[in-house]
Amino acid sequence: MSRVIRGLAAFFGAPLRAARFMIRGERQLVDLRELARAAQTATTDLAADVRRTEERLEGHGERLAAVEQQLEALRLDVSERLTQANLQLGALMRLLQRPPRSTDGHRDDNAAERRLSGRSIPLSVDSAEPQWAPVIGGDVHPDPKGDEWLVLDVCPFCGHAERSVVVEWNKLIMLAKAPDQQSDRYNYSLCHSCGVVYAARRPAGRRFQFLLEHFGEVTGKAAADGIIPNPLLNPYPLSDADKDRLRRMAAHGVWVSEHSGLKSTEYVEGALKDRFENSVHVDLLGNLVHPANARVLEIRPRAGTIAESLRRLYHADVSVMPMWESQSFLLKELYGFEARGLIDYDHFHIPFEGRFDLIVCNHILVHSVRPADFLREVHAHLNPGGYVYLYNEPEDRQFLEETKSIIAHLNPLHMQTFDRSAMVRALATCGLEVTFIKTRNSNFMVLARAVEGQAAWTRISPANLARRKEAYRLARDRAILKLPADMRERLGTEWTSAIEHTLAAGAAEFDDRGRLRFSVE
Ligand SMILES: [Zn+2]
């Protein structure tokens, strides 16, 4: 029996198992489909969730950025206010520490009358490395590697080594264009012995020549197109057309009357102006040098007033050495002078034989690359007891005590600056003994006599040295704070210390609304 049943079971069992298996498989398939559907739904839902979350996050991000911005603004505001509070506190402390008012009430009598500048000074500025556009014409700079810098280890006049850097930059730091990206650093230094302030790093050779050739642009004096409107100051070589034009203008002579009907562009207007402005030097020389029949050399004459007057009034034998070709041409056309040589500020050389009784120099010591060599060359061409007369040498008071910016003053052709004592000492070191010095229109007129060896001089006293150093440092800091708004970033890292020092010196103060302003004396 059991064999039958087992046989039947075996006979029917396999299809039954198969059928059961198939039924289970179909169910599983259905389950799988449902699972897949559910998974798809879940995925879709999840994607939607992600999208929604992303959108929400985006919204949060925007809000977060806005909050961050507000925080940064707040931080700057707080920092600005803290700086302001700090500076004000410092100013107050200094005020408290000042000695009490004397019984005559002299100290602060002017405080109530003290005026403040119209423009206020920002308490902080950003900082950025300066970048200069090339000078007009985009001329390739002749010294790209910077080989033609002259670095002075000692004072170019007295040879003393101790000095203090008082201003690091020349005027290029506030101009848009420069010869190259390394032309702005001169490290003007105060000599601890003679008191001259000199560029310890100065351009020589072709580097200096390039500056001279682009005189108008590097001093910020040219019009936007680089043209110098005054023909007497034109530094560029003359074309034939230029010469024809100047010849026609000069043919009208010096004394052109205003009722002649000529337009100012039709004659050399500067020639008569030069007579009126420079006849003062003729008067001085006539009285102090007595140049009758003297042999005279005029270096860098302006429009020939001094040379012509000494020749006419004192029968002096006059030679002239102009600066530009345009000047040389006009001196010949206006007065018949045969000029010789053009001035070389680097290797200065007098191209005339023999010695002179008087050498007149206009605005040259300030630009001289090797000033002691220049003065020695002048000395070597003077008769014993002969005179050198220097005029238009800027007195540094114009940017130390007056409001002019020292950085704007020190254009890249300015190699040294003087006060009266420094000028006297500097000349003495080169054998020139000052016999007369007078300041006029912020410039020196100096007459000095050639002596053997050095003329007697004594070094600056420690007290005067300290005063001079402080005056220069204050002028520097004031000039930084006076930079045009679009140039401030170049000296942004100097800004805070410049404010602190200017406040400490009483050259700036806060107004009643907490804005910083310059004190106007
Ligand atoms: Zn010196």
C-alpha cells in the first residue's frame, strides 16, 4: 500500500509542488512590483523633499549672507567707533598731561579761535599695492632691472653716516603714471650732522635722464596730453616747425606792449614776465658783487634777464648754459647769446675754459644727482674769492610750516631739501662761504664766496636735530592724510599711525560731531 501511495504521491507530487511554487512565485512578483512601486513613490517623495529642503536651504543661505554682511558692517562700525574713541581718549589724555596754563593765560588763548579744515579725514582706509600706468607714449624704460639707482650710505654733502629716514616716497606715490613700478621710493633722510634732507636712494644715468625727458608728466605739471604750454619750459627737442614758430614769436622782441594788438601766442610772453620777476637778482648782484667787466657764467638761465642785464649794465662778459634746447634757441633769438652745452644733472660739467668771477645758478642744487661734485665743479671754475649765486632753491619751510604737502612737493627730480642753516652748512662743506642769504617767495637767494678747503661750519645741535626730525615726520603724516581720495589706499597701512601722530602733535582734532579735521592755524 504504502508503495502505491508513495508512487501516487510521487506521480502527483511534483506538479503540485511546481504549482504551489508557481503560485508563490507570482505572489512574490506582485510583492516585488508593489515594492518597486512603493520604492519609486518613496524616491519621488524623497526627491521632492530634497528639492524642498534645497529651496529652504537656499533661502536660509541668502538670509545667512545678509546677516553676515550686516555683521561685517557692524564690526567695521564698531571698530571705527573704537578707533575714534581711542584716538579721542588719547587726545584728551595728552590735553590733561599738558603743563598748566601760565598765569598770563598765554598757552591756550588761541584755542577758541582755532579753526578746523573743511574736509574731514576718514579714520580708516583700505590698503592696496600701488600700480602705475606708463608715462605718455609708453616709452620703454631704459633701466628695467633697476641697476641705475644710486644708494647713498653717507650724506652727499658732509659725508656723515648717521641719518633718519623722514619721508619714504616722492610725489609719484600720488600720481597715476610713473616711469616704472619702482620709481617712487627715495628714502629722503635727514643728515644728523649738516641737517640736509637728501634722497638716500636716487636715480642716476639713464634712469634720471628718463625722468628729465618726461619732466612734465613725472612732476604732474604737464597737461593731460603731456604738452608743456610755456615754450620756455619745453623740455623736448625742437622740430623745424617748432623753430620757425619760436623764431616768428621772438622776432617781436621782449618789450611787446599790450596795445600792440598781438595775441599772447604770437610773441614770447614769458620773456617780459622773466624781466619783471628776475630783475631782483640783477639788483642784488649789482649791489653785492659789483660785477663791472666781470666774467660771468649763468647756468640754467630762465629767459636771459640776468645775463642780458649784467652785460648791458655792467659790461660783463657773459656765458650761458641752458637746460633745454627750447631755452637755448630763445636765448639766441631774443638776446643773441650763443649758449653752450645742456645741463647734465648727473655728471655736471662746465664746458667753458678758464675761471669766472661770478657763476649764477637757477634751481639746480635741488635737482643735482651728485651735489658735492656739482659744487666742486662750480668752485673749480671760480677765481679765488669769486662768487656763486644760487636762486630758486626751495626752502623746506613751505611744506614744514605752511600747509603744502611734502609728498606733493618732493617730485622725483627733487634730490635734496634745505632750511637756511642746512644750506649754509652744505655750501661750506664744498668751500663756499655764504655772505648773503635771503628767503623770498619760499625760495632761497644765496650768495657765497669761494674759499680754500672747507668754509667753517658747525654741526646741527641735538635739540635742533630733534625739532627738525619731528617737523619732517609731522609733515609726512599730514601729507599722507591729505592724499587724494583715490590714492589713499597706496599708503593705507600708514593711515592709523599718521592719524595718531597728527592728533598727538595737535595738527588735527575731532570736531563736536566726532569727525577728524586738520587744525588750521
Ligand atoms: Zn650732511
